[in-house]
Amino acid sequence: MQSVLPLASASAANFRPARRSTHALLNNKCGRQCHDARTDSLICTVLAQNAAVHKARLQPISAAAPVAPPLETAEAPAETLHQNGSSPSHATAASSSRESQTAKFQWLTAWYPVFDVDSLDPAKPHAVQLLGKRLVVWRDASETWQCFEDLCPHRLAPLSEGRLETDGTLTCAYHGWRFDGSGQCTYIPQINEDRAQNNACSNQRSCVKSFPTQVKNKLLWVWPGDPKTATSTPTCAPEDHNVPDDSLLWFAHWFVRDVPYSAETLNENVLDPSHVQFSHHKVIGHRSLNTKYDMEVLSKPEASTGFQVQQNTTQLTDKKGKEVKDAATKTATLNFRPPCRALVNFSTGLSMITYSVPTAPGQARLFFALTRPAEGAPKMMKLALKVFGHPWLRWRAHLNQNEVLDGDNVFLHMQDNTLAQQEGPALQRYFIPAQADVAVRCVRQWFSSHAEALPWAAGSSRLPPSASREQLLDRFNSHTTQCPSCMMAFKLSAWVMAAGAASALLATVFATASFAAGNWHAARLVACAAVSAAGAWAAVWAQQLRQKLVFKDYVHAEHH
């Protein structure tokens, strides 16, 4: 009863309905024995006001009548604010907080890359995850890439396990239902009567949910939200490579790999320059280098535009620890644009582009490319990139890029799990006093203060905290099976192993037989020995290559 007394002193204009209904208050009144007549009268007055306000809210508003402000926006009594956890003096702050929340980045209203189109086989469907949702992409009769929810409406079987028919439809492998590029069901084998077939196929429940797609910058993009809100241009497509192919040099084109940690941690890592010399010692860095980092925020984190940081690096010592005199300062700009693009432009003209796509909780898909303007590039560089950028030889560059990621995968997965299991923003857990961590701080500020929580699909799950090294450093399932060049090398390595072993064995047998028969010559024996050695070397090389495409352990203590 005391909880409603302060409301009696409020004016009708400032009155805010209590959470409990009038019926609940009446029951509460009737259930108690109250002998205070003044109190009963006061309660009746309050209930009458509440009923009048409730009735007014239910009445339709006349076009000619003046429209009063909604009750939810009216000034609330002090006690109401206290009940919501804020004092009257904090009303303005709470309002500002609500405004900032509405300005946060919405993850479903953006384009995301899901595949490198050069890696897609147009003759079969391909499964992928985005924001925890299982999707399938495939090319229809009009040679347009489509994206569906990876669920057949019949019995929820994955359509990614299906097949493409000659008429350009996607068939579910479970019961043979067929779907066109719009998601419309076109054929149900279990229904033989034409009218029933048409009725079933025209039913909305027989359709598959589809998502807008487009191909841009050699990537297949998907819009995971409402198709009506999709725009024609990817919101995170970088400006610097929206140009004709011949104006840029691509270093082995897009490298794609699934990593066992979140997109937030992946973005933090790719915009962290100071870890390279330690995590990637003798791969792309050297731990003996003493480098000075000066970082300056050029644009602060914003919901729609991300942020930009300038990086100035000066090498103070060389790999042997000797002081570098008159060392030049190198500059670069680090730019993050929502939802997932990081772009680093170096003063040398080289650009590093990454997309860190959130696929599932604790998992992400990395798209990585290095480019530079073709104008002014040395002729030998152009020739080398043309040769090694060929699809048959891209696997050589991918081996190096896999090793770079392996240098981070284990501890980034453990770091990501530690942050996920404990409450509070990462910046409250980190101690980052150095200038080198300015971009890292910006990444965490953007995700915690300028973006909504990631809208994971129901049933999404993250990698277990106890994932083995084989899982964390797995190259075969996270990259090789998705890369035509690496998959070709994997299959070729099996043939080279067999051919090398066979040639070594045959050469040895032939030399032994010739020697035993007394029909031998020095030149013949030397040739047999050379063939045998070459075959054995080829078999060993192919075995090592095959292993690198599947799994290679990375132990930092062994990288001296």
C-alpha cells in the first residue's frame, strides 16, 4: 500500500501507470483488512486515475483532436526513476544513453563476404555459416549466385548436401524436392496429381528463405537481414580496390581461412603491428628488432564509419641488435570500417586488406589480400606475380600465409575463450600502456560501445575451450578443402608420392638385375642411382607438402 502513496501526489499529466494492472491492485486491496478510511479513499482516487488513463490510451486518436505526448515520454516521478535504477538527476544522462544506443551499428543491415568466387564450383552447392546461421550458396540457371537458408522446408535436411539439376534448380538430396533461384519449390516427387502439386508448390511454407547476393571485388557478398533493406553496394567494400583488375597487382589474390576465435579478436590482431616480430619470428618478422611505435587516432570510433589510426614506426636496432643510425620513419594508416573490413595502407604503396566475418560464436572467416598499384611497379615484380599468382601456383603463397596464422591461432583461441567466459569489457581486463596498442584499444571500444551485440542464430555454438592443437592448427578443413589451388596440390602430391616411390624402386631393381647378370656399365649404374635418388626425393617432398596442407604444429619455443 505504501508503494502507491507517492503516486497520489503526482499530477495527472505526470502520472505514469504502475506496472501492476488495476485488477491486481484491487485484488491486493480486497485481500487485506484495512481500517484507515483516509487510506482507502486515497487508493480509490489512484485507481480511478489509473483506469481513466488506461481508457484514454485505448481510445483511437481523432485526427482533429490534439495529440498528447505518450505516457512513456512524460516526465516520471522521482520514485519511478529510482525503481528503474536511476535518480532524478540522471534523467538526462539516461535519455542520452538511449539515443546513443539507437545509433549503434546493426549487424543485420550490412553486406558480408562469404566466398572467393574463384574458389566456388558452379556445379554444386556450398555450405557456409554467417552470424551463426547455416547458409548454402549455389548458381542458378541464369548463372546468378543465390544464397538460401540451409534447410529444406520439408524435413529440415541441409540443402548443401543436395545437387544441381540440368534445369538450374537445387534439389534436396533427402526427398528430391526442387527449388528455383527465388526459393520457390518447383517440384515435389511424392505428389503425383497436378492440382495437388500446384497447391503444395504455391504454398508459402514450401519456399526456402533466400538472402540477397552480389559479386564484387572477386567476392560473393550476402545480406543477412531483411531483403527490403538491402542496398546495391557492400557497405564495407574498400574504396582502394574498386577499380579495374589491370590497375592493381594482386599477391596470390584472396586467401581465405576459418579461424577458431571471434571476429572481434581477429580484427584486434590484424590491426596490432607490434605482435608481428614476436608471433611470426623468422616468418615475416624478427624478435631481435627494436622498433618504436607512434600511433595517433585520426578519427575516433563511430558506429557507421569505424575509426582510423596513423602508425609511425622507426627501427632502432637491426636483427643483430646493432643500432640503426639515421633510421627512416615508415608510416601507415590503419582503417576499420564496419562490419568487418580492416585496411592498412603502407607508405610504400602496398595495401593489406582483410575481412573478419563472424561465422559463429568464437569462430570467424578471414579474407586476406595484398595489393599495390601496377603503375610504377618493377617489371620483374609484375612477371613474378603473374607467374606465382596463377591458380596452379597460388598454393605456394598460401603455405606461407597458413604459417603466419598458425603463429597466432593457439593463444588467440585461448584469449578469446578467456574473455568469453568472464564478464566485463576486454579493456577492463587488458593492461595496454604502450603506444603500439592504440588501434587495439579502438577495436575494443568500437565493439563494446558502438555496436549492438552480435545477433547469433539460435543453436549457435562456439569451439570448446579444450580444443586440441590439431583442431586449432587444422589447415585441411579450415582452408585446403575450400581452395582449388591447394586442393589441386594436395591431390597432385599423392600422385607424385606414388610416382616417385615407383621410379626409385624400378631404378633400383633394374640396376641390381643388370649387375647380377654381369651386363652393367658405370654410366648405366649412375643413371639408375640418379633416377632412384630423384624418385625418393620427390616422394619425400610430396609427403611433406601433403602434411603442410593438412596440419603443421607451430611451437614458438622451437623457433630460434
